[in-house]
Amino acid sequence: MVSMAWKTSTSYTTRNIQQVSHKISMSDLKAGDALLAPDSHVILFDKWIDGKTFWAYEEISKGAGHYKRTVSSLKGKYHAIRYNNIQD
């Protein structure tokens, strides 16, 4: 899902997406950034609801969708990343 959103020429996985991205601060997340749990899961960030809660796209057991997430539920497991070729 993230590779498609980023329009990369290759489909990246949680094991190699760091080849085309770099870490950023959670507070710097913008639409199109991602949250990565290395070798496990990736979430496509959509927008902030407030400083602690946000909307994101992800594929989970109940299917792909738009889900509300909290920063506290991701602490210690995920880090924020931004595509290297992002055009602001």
C-alpha cells in the first residue's frame, strides 16, 4: 500500500522500505508519510485529529481501510518515515 501511494517503481516491504525513506520525528508526520515497525508492519499516515490521535490507512486482519490510531499505541514499536523523493 505504501509503495503504491509513494509511486515507487518497486514494491517495497517492511524489510527494505528504508532503502527509499528516512526517519523523521512523529510530530513531523504529514499526509503520505508512514509509520514502520521494521520486519513487521507499515501504516500510511493520513492526518492528525489532535496531537495524540490520527487517521491512517493500513491493511490489517479485517482488511485494508482508514483507521483511527493513537501515538501511544505505537510508541516503542514504530518509527515515522518519509519517502526520500517527496515533493512538498
